[in-house]
Amino acid sequence: MPTPRELLAARLRAALISAELDPARADVTQSADARFGDYQANAAMALAKEKRANPRDVAAEIISKLDVTGLSAPPEIAGAGFINFRLENSFLSTALSAMAKDDRLGVSRVAQPRKIVVDFSSPNVAKPMHVGHIRSTILGDCLVRVARFLGHDVLADNHIGDWGTQFGKVIYGWKHFLDREALQKDAISELVRLYREVNRLEETDETIKRVAREELVKLQAGDPENFAIWQQTVELSWREFEKLYTLLDIRFDERLGESAYNDALAPLCAELEKRGIATESEGALCIFFPTIPALEGKPAIVRKSDGGFLYATTDLATIEYRVRHWHPDSIWYVVGAPQALHFQQIFAAAKLMGIDSDMRHIAFGSILGEDRKIMKTRSGENVGLSEVLTEAVERARRMVEARSDKLPQEEIESTAHTIGLGAVKYAELSQNRLTDYVFSWDKLLALDGNTAPYLQNAYVRIRSIFRRAEEDADISAPILLDEPAERILGLKLLQYAETVPVVLDDFRPNILANYLYELANTYHSFYEACPVLKAPTPAIRASRLLLSSLTARTLSHGLSLLGIRCPEKM
Ligand code: ARG
């Protein structure tokens, strides 16, 4: 379904062509202020600058060729040469009726679907998932959902950190002081305990340090006992990660961790060297980027002088594998901002290797505690994701239980999950991903403000209107927009289709979150101004019920793209 913006842009393009002006200027945007109509075009100003003409004259010339029949009232010129459009109510009604009959709520599939690999979450084995991984997990999942919904072919790959120097220590600890009972109860905590214990002992005991390093070399050489221990640490850690993913309703298509590429690292380095892409420098094998000023003096090291491989080597082998097996048009990496240099390097190296997939580092900032410092537990450790989620559900349960019209006991648990987990996800997704944000329980669970519980509550309140009405909305009821609040709501609903695709322009779920927040507010004003169940005529009642139902569907659909569910009651 073309959106109002697309329809207006098409008319404008036709007018520009017939006025012999550059049709590439035919862009139309939503007006920020209703006084200037619903949509605006600034083509006249840009074109006047090129022609050194008066922008208002150019605007008048464009308007003389502009046919907006059936779409908008006659366009008006405002200010320095803006062209303002005000959509006709009959057009809005027809478009809303089509939206009501559409499962996709008017959102079109992209014209050219792409194959996209999304690399996200990617926690490290034998280490707890910390709040930094929350951002990658929640953001990555949302981008996967939006891209899929828009029709792209998406492959979600969890590139877990299941290989590295930490395993020498973990294996040494496993062999000498493993507590099996603790491992059963909470595998990751026990693995972390082993790692820390060995770290501590190594400080004063050179022998332990040497033996732990030997355990690592043995693992790398394929020693069966060490390999079996390593395998168990991976499986046990994965099981814990999986509990979190299940709780969060997040799925992956692949789980190819760093270890999957071990055997590819040596041949890759040999090939890079043979092709002259990498050269030896002080014993290490490096890729230099002489043509990229930002990477001057910052080569990617792919093999250390002791023969060991690095993070960059694994990532290059991973790219090669993905390209060979999946042929992606794009690869998106949802990883924190501190790794920016690493991704610049490997993207540049991949180019040198002749790989032309479009690769993006989708970076994000930190989560801060209420003291505005990186969030820590009371004992000074990084806060684990699982603690955050448990506390979110617990707080939501208390909130649900405190409500006056109490839910039946069996619904409390699932509602608490929906609200608590939704609140954590929304706190993440409603932020500009690049800024650090302060994690505040009271703020993210508040029933008023830009929060998931507020949006869920707006949905629940609309559903309760239908319970009282004892009927569903009739999707073929004509939509009447005579009251200003009805018209504003109708326009806002139609703009859902214009909002969802924008999320992928710069990977900004907060644009969708803000839209949903505004939609809920718009509905609130409509509800204050326009009685629904006690509407003056049956036709107006049917129209208002349909607008209400469309609002509930849009809220719930938009939240689902953010990975958030809606309860039926709360
Ligand atoms: N495991 C890494 C970490 O926790 C993130 C991996 C991101 N993905 C990648 N292909 N490098 O920092």
C-alpha cells in the first residue's frame, strides 16, 4: 500500500517533470507542526537556489503544475517557499479502511529484498552475559524482526566467544577444584569461579601459570581430555544463555562461535600472505591500510610472532565463511562502540580480500547505573543480564499485584513476565543507541511516560472498551473524521507505514518506539474528546470503534517488532 508521503511525492514528481525541474527533488516530509498542514515539500527552496530564483516564485510555478485531486486540498506556499499539503478527509478515510483490512497495517514489503546476516548477542563462554550484551541482544533481535517483516531474507547468527586464552585457566581449574554440585546448579558461576581462582593462584605461583598455559596448548593441539572439558564448558554455558533467550523470546538461525573457524585460520593467513594482502612486520603477520588515513599506523594483526591467531583473524575467517555459504548482501554487527576500530580494520581487510558485501558496525553506548557510572553490583562486579531480568519480573509482579482490580493468580505470573521483560527491552530500544543511558527501575516501569508499561496499558485499555462494547470492530464500517481529534488519530495511524521502514535507515528502533508513544498519546486525546461507546450516532460509534481497534492493533504490532508482547489485562 503506498503511504500518503509516497503518493504526494509521486504527484510532486510529475509536477516537477512538467515544469522541467529536477524530479529528484520530489521529497515530501511529515509536518512537525499541524499549522503547516500534514506534509511539506522544500523542493522549491532547493531548486530556487540552483536557479538563483525567488523560492516563492518557484513554489508557485510547481503548484501551477501540481495535480493533487483526490489526495489533498490545494497546496499552499508558506514561509520561505515551503509547499504545504493538507490531506482530504475522504482520502484519509479510504486509506484507513484499506489499512483496517490489511494484516500488515499498510506496511509494504521492500521492493528489493536483501540477504542479511545479523551478528548479535555473541556472549563469551564461561563468562556471564553482562549488561553490555543486553544491548546487543535486544537491539539485534529488534533489527532482525523489522528486517524480516519488511521482507528481507535474514539470518541471525550468534557468534559466541567459545575459544580463547581463558580456557587454559578454566581447564586447569576444572581438573583441580571443580565443584560438581555447584556446576549443576549454576554452571557459568562455577566456571567463572574456577577462572578467577586460577587467576588468583597464578599471581603467586609460577608453576600453576605454566601448567595452565600447557593446558591451553594441549587444547589447541586437540588433546582429547581437554577437548572434552572445553566442549562441556561450551554446552553448559550455552544452556544458560538459552534460558535467557527463551525468556526473552529470542531465536537464532545459527550459532557458529569462534571455535567453528579454528581450522580456517592458518590457511587464511597463508593465503593473505600469498596474495600480498598481509605482510610480516616484526615477526607478526599484519594487514596495512595505506590508503585509509584513519587506519594509518593501525594495521590489523592476524598472526602474532608466536604463531597465535587473534580476534581479527577469526572475524576475517568468519566473513569468508559467511560469504561463501550464505552470499549475504549485507552483514550487520551489533556490537558495542569500543570495538569500532576492530570493525573498521576487518571491513577494510575484507575489501582487500575482494569481498564486496555491505558491512555495518551497529554500535551502541553503555548502560549507566543511577549514579551515572557503568552499572555494577554492590560488590563492584558487572551486573549480569539474568539478575536484571529476574528483578524486572519481580518488580512487575509487585506492580501487578498492587493494582486494584487484581488479576486471577494464574495470570499474574505471565503478565509480570510480559511487563517486566517488555520494560527492560523498551528501555533499551527507546534510546538513541549511541548515547549512554541511565538504567532506572522506577523510570522504566512507570505507567506514565515513554515506557513499555505505558504502551501496554494503552493497549489494555482499548481492549477493555471492546469487552464493555461486547462486540468487535466492524472493519468495513466507514471511517468518519469530522472531529479534529478523529482526524489527527487517523493521520497518525496511517503514518505507521511510513515509520517502520525508517528504523533500518540508520538502525534506530527508537524512531518506532517514539512513534508508538506518540500514537498512544494521540489516542488518549482522541478518547478524551470523542466518546466511543456513547457516541452520538451508531455510524460514529462504529467508526470510533474501528479507529480504536486500529490503534490497539498498531500498538501491539509495533511492540511485537520491538520484541515486546501485550497482555490482555494488567
Ligand atoms: N564475543 C564478543 C564480545 O563479547 C563479541 C563478538 C561480536 N561479533 C563479532 N563477529 N566480532 O565482545
